[in-house]
Amino acid sequence: MYERNYHTRVLDDETQSKPQAGGKKRKKIFPWKQALLVSCCVVLVGGFITLAKLKQFQLTNVEVVGVESADPKDVSEFVMNSLEGRWLYIFPKTSLVLLPDASLEKTIRRAFPKFSDVSVARSGRQSIVIEVKEYVGTSVWCDEVTQACSFMNDDGVVFAPAPFFSGSAYIKFFGGQAGAYPFVPLPVESLATMKFLSERLSAINIEASEFYFYTKPEKLVVVFYHNGNPAKIIIDTEISLDTTLQSLFTAIRTPAFSVKYKSSTAMLEYIDLRLSNKVVYKFK
């Protein structure tokens, strides 16, 4: 039994492992395909690195178009400063081969919130053109606590600090919460209501200069000037605006109110329209 197992397990294995008479030893094949693939990758990566570092493809000129209130030089200097340094300690950030257009556009918009849109396009091997569109300020939004004001466009987007304006150069809106530029502090419906109200009041020679929007309780205070002095119109925003305006128009036409209102010496303090069937007013 032992002898048979020895022959079958050991001797037979040795016989099979020995090269047969007249047979040739099998040669190992060099992996040419894998080597060629690695070589191609090395060449491509090296070529890409060389191309990215070439002086001919480094950004040297930034052209800014479309600006109105901003200084184009400030924008171009900001772009060049933001592209200082290297990617992965290897690639220059000024390389046009690696210039991240979308990321650069977002960076510019964050730095210049008055820009509503920014687009970056290459212009030659060492130049880019940055085209911007600016928000157009048609009014100002002010923080009632700090009294700091910012420009606001027709869509209610607050986008940049505003200087102090005397008189009624811009209508002022108060209400809502401040945020990082650009932000929308007031609901679209509220802004539309105030604009509609401004137009209707203007039709009866009441030029609104300030709007105060309150939520608790719901009310809207309109400030205008009567004989050179500030006066208020107080409105309940939960009452139909058409009903409120009709009450105002009716009150203004009544002799008791009309005589005082048209007097050059009278100074209106407020008109309260929050009662459905009654108009309360006071002259100083």
C-alpha cells in the first residue's frame, strides 16, 4: 500500500515536472501591451504638465466689460490675486489650460454682489474676457434697527450698500431680515402691494417716500410729505387694498378733511385706515 501511494503521488509528480525528451522549455512572454500603455500614460501626463507650465499659456491680461458702477481695474486685480499660487503644488493657477471658469465666475460674484451675472471667456493664449451684468437699483431697502440702507432692484433683490440720500431720491423700504448680499428681505407679494399702492397714491398727488412693512400685527405704514412735513398712512394689510384705497379717496374728498389738507399752514400727522367703515386722521 505504501509503495503504491509513493509511486502515484511522488514519483509520478516528479515525472510530470521533468521536461519530456525532445520537448522545449516554455519561455516567459514580456507584457508588451501593459508596458506600452504605461509608457503612453507617462508621456501624456508629462506632456500635460509641461503644457500647463508653458509661459505662452499663462494668464497675463484680464479684460472686464459690462461694468457701470464698479471699477474694471478692481475686478481684474481681484482675479489675478485670486489666481496666485499653484494647484497641488505643481500647476500654476494662472494656466489657461486649467482655468476653472465656473468656479472663477462664482468667486467674482461673491466678491462683487452688485453683479447679477458673470461669464468668463478666453481671448487668445494669455487673456480672458470677463463680461458682467449689474443689478439696477430702483429703490433702497433699510434695516429699521441700524438704519443702514442698501440698493434694491425691481425684483426685490438687495445687492449693495447705499450711501445716505437726502430727500426722496429713492423710495425706502423697511421690513424683513438682512442677509449676505445678494438677498431678498421681503416677500414678492408684499413688494408688489407696495408698488401698486405707490402708483395709486401718486394718482392723487401723494408721493410715497418710505414703506414700513410689519407682520405682528399685519400692517403697512406709508410715509409721505405734506407741506414739507412727514405724514403717515397706516394700512391693515389683511383688509382688501381696494377697500382701503376707496376709504382714503372718500375721506380726502370730504369738506372737513379737504379744507385742512389743502391749507398751506396745516401739517397732517397721520391717516389711519385700519377700520373698515371709519377713517381716523390727525393734524398737528
